[in-house]
Amino acid sequence: MIDPGQVLAWGLPRMRDLPWRRERDPWRILVAEVMLQQTQADRVIPKWESFLAAYPTPAACASASLGDVLRLWQGLGYPRRARNLHSTAAHVVEYFDGAVPDDLDALLALPGVGPYTARAVLAFAFERDVAVVDTNIARVLARTAGERLTPKRAQVAADSFVPLGDGWTWNQVIMDLGAVLCRPTPRCGECPVAATCAWRVAGHPDPDPAIGSAGVSGKQARFDGSDRQARGRVLAALTVGSRPVEDFDERILTGLVLDRLVVVTNGRACLPD
């Protein structure tokens, strides 16, 4: 069980100072949330700032080539996110006059926007009383419940704790609780809900209910020697210009072409400019 008052009392004086928390512009929030998917905040901050300096609005992003967006994204990883963000910008310009929508269904219809990102835009840009469930919050929910949760149960549980009129603050604070204390290896001695956390009260029995629960990320596969590393090297090489297809592993290059991240013309590979 979670007492929102205790969590807010713990979290408000300790809230992490992240630059997107000083924003309410929905495009800037959306860019941050897309970048934060599978990437730590300290790596995101400089890329978020440089991306928004180049593309301060959806219209600016939509008017750029995907190749230019990928060049700016270089080093952040998971480049399909850049492609989806570029497609989202074009969708917003075409269907919403360049303004990120404030409707859940409309947000979910945007390329690459899932339940978490859509609700994050509503909560953090529009200050709606909706609950977000990222990997940090999902750990808190599963452990306090003392069991693995399905996506539906996790969302229902998260929704039940949002204090009326305090959705923005609540989501930030419970996210910090998961990021700072309710880690994969938890720091229960400092936790404001330790006394009512079912898993902690039971003595931390195996298995940890957070493992395999909806929304909780597992360990990422090894990067060194992976296809992700090989794909990143191809894209990095193409940021400075086209190259003969023979320079690259055929399987890796074919995958990038199928993902619409690389174009092959006359035996040369290049970014989609």
C-alpha cells in the first residue's frame, strides 16, 4: 500500500533537478520522453538541448530531412526513436496544425508513442491528473503490492494513487522514489512506504515481484559485439557521407534499409536525406 502524503513529504524536498521538469511545452516534453526511453537522463540532457536548439517546434523537425535528424541523434542509440519522432512531427503538422495534441487517443496514434509516453505528455506538459508507469514506478507498484502485476493492474493501481490536482508533482515524486530508493537493489531503510510495502514486510522473499512485472525493464543485452553496436557504427560512418555498400556487413545494412534508416542507391549507402 502507498500513502501519497508520505511519498510527497519525502519527495518534494528531494526532487531531482532535470531540465525538462522546468518545461510545460508539450513538444519539448515529448522529445525528452522519447529520448529517455532506454537511455539514462545524464546522457539525454545534452542531446535534448541540442535537438531542441535545432528543432524547437514540430514544424521545424518535420521540415528537416530524416538524415539530418539522425545526424543530430548520433550517439544516443536506438535510432528508430529518431525516425518515429520525425514521423510524429510530420503527423502533428499535418493533422494538428503543428501543436502536440492533449488527448490520450490522439497521442497514442502518433508514431512510436505508447501508453507511458502518451500519459507522460498529458501529466508533465498539460498537468493532467493521469498516472504514468515507467520502469521505476512499476517496481514500486509491484513491490508494495507484493506480486507481479499485469499491464492493466499496474495502470489501475497507479491511477488510484494520483492525488486530485497534484498529478504533475505526484508522478515526478513517485518516479524519483523508484529511481533513487526502490532500485533493483532497494534501499528500504530510507523508503517512506517501507512500513506498508508487502514485499518488504514479508522479508523480501524470492522472487522479487518486480521481476517480470508489467513495465519493469529487464537487463539490456550486452552491447559490445551486438547488432546494436554494428548498426550504430554504420550510421556513424554515414553521417559524413555516402559509402559503398561493400564497406558494411550485408545483413546489418539490410536491416537498416528495412527500418528506413538507410537508403541504398547505385551501390552506395547513405542516410535518407
